[in-house]
Amino acid sequence: MNIQDMTTKIAAGHGFIAALDQSGGSTPKALAGYGIEPSAYSGDEAMFGLIHDMRSRIITSPVFTGEKVIGAILFERTMDGQAGGKPVPTALIERGVVPFIKIDKGLEDEKDGVQLMKPMPELDALLARAKGLGVFGTKERSVVNLANPAGIAGIVKQQFEIGAQVIAGGLMPILEPEVNIKSPERAEADQILMDEILKALDAFPGTDKVMLKLSLPAKEGLFQPLVDHPRVLRVVALSGGFKRPEACVELARNPGIIASFSRALLEDLRFQMTDAEFDAALAEAIDAIYGASVNKTA
């Protein structure tokens, strides 16, 4: 796949984007969910080695192909590693799966009801390395906890500033201002966030497009103006803590939005499974998430 092929697949492909980008802080929890407790390893290198093995097992599974999985978001160490004896981005592209990379370095402490991204002083170098490996795009996450207009305006401003830097580096940005689904002001935060994103899209210089990764809205169909906006290549949704059945029901209620699930994709996979059991469990998850991404109930 060349860049145009990848762009077309992400813009119009039937399927979803797998999120395989758990970072240092979330890796122990991801490994525990996979059936590997902290007592089974010692130190970061062993931990990252085990999570890479899990991701490689997913990527090289015969059921993980571009037929239903149109993209995959990688952790930086995963991007730099190998799967099936090939660089991970190459292995994905050969399966018809478009590679992305998570670029944020974690979150600042909460202020004005939101958590901005920490500084990324080495971002340009990371973008250049990712582009050289064949990566198509990036993903950067910040979090909205309360319906604070000033805080949400600040989070959108930061997301679009980083998005512009990513575009200048030749990659497609996925902007991810996640609304905490446990927020007592979730519905209000959804609305404020959408209004701020629409303003930022209308003011965004040039003609390049961005992608959006958003929490499933409390009000179904709320984000349709974002789905339809000419400066948005695709809107994808995170599972945000919902279990897969609930996440799929919520996703199916929102036309034009596809999944970019992590926990909801991985929740039934275990280290102890045989390859046949693992592939069957992964196929079941892929089928469910694909169905909710493609077949809408609203």
C-alpha cells in the first residue's frame, strides 16, 4: 500500500482500527488482563518484552487482516520491534492494515477540568523515524473530565497545534480529546467539545484533513457534524472502559463512526491459550467490533 492507498482505506474502508498502544503506565494492567501477573516478570525490559510478544501474536494471527481491521495504532517500542521476522509496520502493511503510532508522552495533572498532554520535545525526530518505517499516521490523547469551557477550549487548541506539527511531518494526525465516560458532566462535555472542534476545523489553515478519536457520546448521533465535516478524514471511537458488548451497542448507534478499541478488543485473550483458542477468541472480538463499525442501528 502506498500513501494514497492507505488514505483511501482509512477514509472509506469497511472495518475498524485496532489500538495496540498501551504505554508504560497501562502495560501492567494490560498484561494482567492477558493472564500475566506482575510477579511473573521483573523490570521494564521484561514487561515490555512480554507486551510486545502479545502484540506480535495478535498481528501475526491469521484472523488479523485488512479485511476487517483497516488500521492499527502502535506504541513506539512496538513500531521499532518485529513481528513474524519483519518490522512491525511492514508486517501490518503486508496484511493490508494501515499503521499508526501513539506519540503523546502522557498527561499533565488536571487543571480546569482537563488533562493536557505533556510536552513532546522530540516529536519531530519521532515523526521522521515513523515516516521512514512506513507509518501512515499518529494518535495523541488528552482527557476531558468536566464540562469546563475554558479547559475544553485549551485541550482542543493543543490537539490542533500538535496535529499541525504532525501534518508538517508528513503524517496523518488522529486527535484524541477523550471525554471521561464516568464524568458527572459527560453529556455537557460532549457538546462543548464538539462545538470547539467544529470551530477549530473551520479555522484550521490549509486544506489538509485530520482524524478524530472520541469517546462514544452520551447522546447518540451527536458527532454527526464532525463525521460530515470536509476537513475530517474519519471519526473513530474509543471504548473508554465499556466492556465489548456495551461498547459495540453504543458504537452501532452512531452512524459514520468506526471503532478504535483497545481493551474491548483484547479482553478475552489470554497468554495461556493455545494458538487455536487465541485465534478463535480474537476472531470473535474482531467480528463483533467490525459489525458495530459497519452495521448501524440508528
